Amino acid sequence: MTLVVSDTSPLHLLVQIGFADVLPGLFQRVVIPPEVASEMGHPRAPLEIRTFIAGLPAWPSVQAPVSPLALSHLDPGEAAAISLAAELGAALLIDELDGRREAQA
């Protein structure tokens, strides 16, 4: 089973360009942490992003990491996505350089 955990930015960008639905075609399971859902629902997020997260399709699931890693130098969504991907042994969709470096470490 191909499992992926997404950080906010990759999912946000896919929603904005109208291609979020490629994810369930590429992965059998797509998971986002609650922090990512919260960031996408922030009042300053674009309307299309808030609409997507408010009416979340059936294919992504929201799941919190059981044991979050101490990654206080990253934003909460990145830290939670890295923690959850590590726990689940999942692939990780992340774009920020600091987050990618931390995930690789």
C-alpha cells in the first residue's frame, strides 16, 4: 500500500491549480495531520483552500502523530507531517528546504 503524508504547501498548491485529485491516483492513502488541516482552514488562506478543507473529500484522512518529534524550529504543519510520516513509514510531500533536510535526517 502506497501511503503519503502531506505538508500544507504541496496540497495547498495542488488545490489552487485544480489538481489535488491526482493524489489518490498516485497514492492508495493520503494523510494530513490536524495542523495541516488547521493551516488550510486559516481565515487568511485563500477561499478555495478553506472551501477544500471544510468539505474535505473522502480520499484524504486526518490523523495526528502519536509521538510528535521535537522540531520546534519548523512550523507546526511541517513538524507534524514529518512526525506522522516517520511513525507510519510513509512517503512525505514537503517543499520547504528546512523541512526536507529535517525529514532526510
